[in-house]
Amino acid sequence: MRNEEMLLIPGPTPVVDSIYDAMASETRGHTDPRFVAQYKASIEKTRELFNTDGEVFVVAGSGTIAMEMALVNTVAAGERLLIISQGYFGDRFIQLGKAFGIEIDVLQAEWGKQVAAEEVERMMKEHTYKAVTITHADTSTGVAADLETLVPIVKQHGALVIVDGVCATAAMEEDMQKEYGDAGHTIDVVLTGSQKAIGVPPGLAIVAFNQTALAARKKIERVPAYYCDIANWIPIMQDPSKYFATPPVNLIYAYDEGMKLVLDEGLTKRYARHTSFGRAVRAALKVYGMQPLADETVAASTLSCILYPEGVDDAAFRSTLAKKGIIVAGALAHLAGKAFRIGHMGNTTEDMLATAVEQIGNTLVELGHEVSVDEAVRRFKEEVSAVV
């Protein structure tokens, strides 16, 4: 990669040269047959990624636009939504729901933990929900949702399952035809963005609907949106030569190349790689006395929120590390200054993460802390090998 720094935040993530090269290709008109063919190819790759029998949408926008598209096309004003939140970004659905007049209930976990399945079961029995939102991997906490447990509970009560995959898609399984237990117990909507585990620069909102979710949209008499109304986008996704809103031509070039890399690696292999990277990074940083916020049993494979040992100054640590070319993110909300977040997803490699572990150790030494850098790097490589 020709990047001058290692961008190991929870997103955007490192971009490889072939994606840069694709993005730098000559800009063509959005109705040019050559661009139309590439846009269509990227849509088909997206359909393959999610294995959906419905529709996928690849449009200009952020992950927040994707969240809005997922919600406004499935839950009407006055209908009830249950939000399963395991951090800051799960909570974002609260404001989205309120903006569209949706009745909201929230189950919020203590940061670093999962919402208890028993609590979800209790709420599903007490109320009738149109849909339930589940953040697959919360960017603020590094906690992964247990889809194997949650999807059957939600589907047994007849609600739609909306999965926020912004920090999970292309790194953690989101197969929309997979049945979780009984027949028909599947994910109905997945939403994501281009800049995290897919490894493409920011700017694309990506949403997938199955047939059940599409049927829910048809039953909504009036969607309080224009750009985010999937009824306006379905004709374009089926035939990109048609026009609704101008697509980000060069970003589609980049996305098509990014999706090619994802599928060429193979989804099963890619999921295993991310699992190994996550476990190895967390194990290595424990050598420095740095503890993950999320226990290994609930930790996401895409990023980790790491608590500082006593005496480490957040600003000094991250700024010193940045001078060595390693960029990590600060923690959010009440954890600000007490932890940092490190991404290990998308186009990151074993060598990159081993270097990051080494430089984190060197930074701690430089700041006056006694740690074993060699032991941490050895532990990282040992853990990667063990999982692979």
C-alpha cells in the first residue's frame, strides 16, 4: 500500500493501491454504458455478499443514510420499534426513530456487554413490534451481537430483523438466506457503509432488503422521505442506466474493485482472518496491561476498545503513536480519555498489525512504562497462527 500512515481506527480503514487506482480512473457520465455496466456489476457483487433474494441499494451517502433507509422503509409512524443497543451507535436509532414518529423501546447494555436474550424475550412478549434493530458490531464498544440467539427470538414474534452491519459487513457473516433455527427465521435488512471492513473510502450507503422487508415497504402508504425511499431506487438498482440521483461515479469504480477483492478472498476465509486478527490483537495488548472492554466471548472481530492501564495519558499516547505512523481512535462518551479504539479489519494485514503491536509497546516505553515488546509481538503471531 502507498499509504504513509497505518489508519487503524474503526473506520475509515486502509485502502489498497488497486482501489486507489480504480478511483483515479477517468470520470465518465453516469449514463455512459461503460459506467452503467460497472455499476451493475458492483450491485451484483453486493447481492452475492449478502446472499439475498431481494434488492440491494448502493447509493451516495454515509452509514447514517443507510440506517435511515433501513428504518423509514420498514417501520411507519405510530408503529413500534425495539432497539437493541450495545453502545453509542445502537443508540443512534433512538433519534432516527423519533424523527419519523416511530414508537420506540430501547434495551441498552452496559458498555462492554451484550443485551441479555431474556430481556429481549420479555420485551417481545409485552409488546407488538414491527421491527427490531441489532447493531452487529458496535463501533464504540467493540461488542458483537449474538445473532444466533437474537434472530430466532425476534422472528418467533413476527417482527422484522434489521441488522446494522456498518462495522461488521464483509468481516462477520450476514447471510440473509441463512435460517436461524426454524424455517423463515432470517435477517430481513442489513445496512452498511463502504469505509470499514469493505475497505473502500467513505461515501457509499449500502442496504439490502429481503422479500419480507420489501413487502413491508409496499404496505406503507406514505414514506416520509424522498432520497431514502427505496421505491425511487429499485428501478435504478435493476437498471443503472435509468436516472434518479447522480451516482458517485469514481467511488463506484473503487467500490467495484473493493468488492472484487472481498469475494476473491472468499467470505469464509475472510471471516476467519478477521476472527484471528481480533483475538491476536487483544491477546497481544494484554501483555502491556491493556484490557479489552469487551470480554473475548462477546468481542467483535473488526475492532477493539482497549482500556488503558493506570498512568497512561490518552492524548500523549495517541499523539506519540501517531508520530510513528500508527493512527488509533479515542474512546467515546464516558470512556473518553480512559481507552482507545483500534480497528483490525478490511485490508489490514498480519504484518501491519504486528507492527502496530510493536509500536504501541515502543510508545509505552517512551512514555515511561515498563513493558515487554518482544513478548507482545510473539503473542500476537502465536494467536494468529492458532486461530488460522
